[in-house]
Amino acid sequence: MLTQRNSIHMLVDIKQNDNWYFTTFQNSRAQFVGRPQEAQVLTNDLKQLL
């Protein structure tokens, strides 16, 4: 069974001496308790970015 969930990710990289370094990653589940229409708006926005 596939469960669809929206998440908001933050990724921070640093470029130093022409090299890129991964420094931070955060994954937060986007919860819209009692507001399913807002979850659908976020899903539509994210699909447009793909």
C-alpha cells in the first residue's frame, strides 16, 4: 500500500574553494489536520515544480 505524504525539505550546501559541501538537511512532514484542501494546494504547487 502506497501512502502519499507531503513533506517540506531544507537542504543547505556551502561552496568552498570550488568544492560543494553538504551541511544541513531537514525533513518536516507537512500536516494539514482538518484542512485537506490546503494539502491538495501544496501537492499541486509541488507537482508544478517537477
